[in-house]
Amino acid sequence: MDPRGSARLFYERLLQVPGWETMAPLQPAITDPAHVQPGDMLLFTNNGHPGGIHHVGLYLGAGQMLHAPQTGDVVKTEPDIWNNSYYAREFIGAVRATHHPAT
């Protein structure tokens, strides 16, 4: 499953966000960790470029991320990601889905 598919699974199964089919495309990437909000999908890359994205997590707030650390592992909460040298180095940005209610 690609990173976007993993993030969609987070939203559908863990958060039960209604109306996924009415979600607009993702907003432009948020590259400053200070602007990340709970519910944003965090993207991590090993080469500093979008083509190197290898991991996606769901930001919970207060520096915590929900993710599956590796294939076959269970979903875990990672504490204090902004002070973790690995996650701080690999972070390339976050994306936020926008919802446009039906009119």
C-alpha cells in the first residue's frame, strides 16, 4: 500500500471520518512542524525529496504520531517526534485533507 493509501486507511478505520468521498484534494504540504495540526498526515523521506517518502504517520498533537513503525508491526503512538533525531531529520512535510460539505 502506498503512503496515501495508508493515510486514507487511518482516516477511514481509526477516525471514522464521514464523507471521505467528498474530501477535496490535499492542501499544499506544510513544511514547518510548528504549523502541523492534529489529523495531519506526516510524511518522512530518506532523501529530502517527495520521491523518497517511505513513511506516513497521523499527527495526534503534542508531538505525538500514530503509525505502524514497520511492516507487520502493530500501530503505535510515537511520543515526542520533534525531539527525536530520526523523525526530525526525515520529516519532509505534512498534508491536510480539506472537507467541502455537500450543498
